[in-house]
Amino acid sequence: MSVSKSLTYTSYLKIDELLGLQQCKSRPEEHDETLFIIIHQTYELWFKQILHEIGKLREDMNAGHTWSAIKTMRRILTIMKTLVGQIDILETMTPLSFNQFRKFLDSSSGFQSVQFREMEILCGLRFPLMKEAHKENMPALTTIKSRMEEQTIWEAFCSYLQQRGHDIVTPERVNEKGIMYEESEHNQKALVHIMHNDPEAALLCELLVDYDEGLQEWRYRHVKMVERTIGTKKGTGGSDGVQYLRNTTHKPIFPDLWAIRAQL
């Protein structure tokens, strides 16, 4: 009769497998490549958790569960602060150190992060590179196309506000370069009313603005980190590098919530 092994910290978290995933490509092995790998693997784990939480957030809002949605948003915001903080660690690596192993990265690039694309898609963003960067990776392309059919955060929020009796119109998906939705004066008027008369929904509005701001902060810190590391060089995947990243900064994903600031 076989005796099953008891569950341990190591077996539950698969620590042995996890610690075997940092495999440097540089020869001879460069010291800072391990840091580079661990940081980006950690990013992917946090992206996975954010996607998991966005799924819960949409469920909460579609069900009209205000305080559960608020709790979920606060967790997402805390994770976003962690993502930004990790850049401080990455910036301890000098440009000289990075260039010692950069050539070994071949065509790999952060542009190929499927999970970050999924996050952008669920935020309502659309642009050709989302599919173009994965045209030779059919599983990734299938995932991206599937995400594009899903409800976005903003669409779920509109549904939530409609359930509370507010005169909010779910926006049409009209753009393929940037945010899908056009700004809505109708919705902005309704949002101003909400901010003055529905404190619970107003708190959720502010948490969405916090998330929008956090995403912009992460993009800004990311572009400055890349700029100080590689300057104006092309990205490893053949992208425009810093110039492309600059084009993604300071672009809100919930423009109606920003537009009403002057009316409050």
C-alpha cells in the first residue's frame, strides 16, 4: 500500500520547478541577466493576477456588487504600485551591464508579452500591433482575438451604473487605434451627477481613475527606464524602442472620467 507524501511549502508552491526557470542565455553568463529574467518573470505573474482580478471586477460590477468591486479594485491598485516599484530594482542595472547580454536576447521583446496585451485589450485599447506582433504564434493570436470579444472594464462599469438607475449609454466600439470609444458628453453629464449624488458609485469612479493613473505611471517609468538603458536604439524585437513607448504614455483609458474634472 503506497503512502502519499504530505503537502509541503516546497511541493505546494513548486519551488524546485520555479527556481529552475531562470536560464541565462549569455555565454559566459553575465551576472545581471538573472535579475533581468526574474524581474520579467515576476511581471508576468503579476499580469496574470491582474487579469484574474479584472475577471472578478467585471463579475462584481455586472452583479451590482459595489463593495466587492471596490475591494477588487483596491487589490489591483496595490499590484500596480508593485509593478512600478519593480522598476526601481531594474534600474540598479547599468546600461553597460545590460549591453553585456542584450545581444543574446535575439528577437525576444517585451512587445511579445501576451498577458500585457490582454490587459490593454480589457482596458478598451486596440491597435494593429496587438495582432501583428503575434501573427506567427497562433495560440497567442487566438487568445488576443478572444479577449477582443470580451466585455471591457468600462463596458462593465457602464452596466453597473445603468443598474443603479443612471442615464449612462454603453459606448460603441468605433476606433481601432487607441481607445475604442469616443468621449461622450452625454455620459460625462451623467457622471457629474453621479459624483454629486451617488457616493458609492463615485468612489468606484475614483478608483478607476486611480487605475488609469497607475497604468500611465507604469508606462512613464517603463519608458524612462528603457531610455536610460538603451537610449534611442531599436528594441530587441525590431520595434522603435523608446519612441514607440513614448507614444503610449499620457493616454487615458477612461477619458470621460478625466474630462469631468473641470466640472466638479
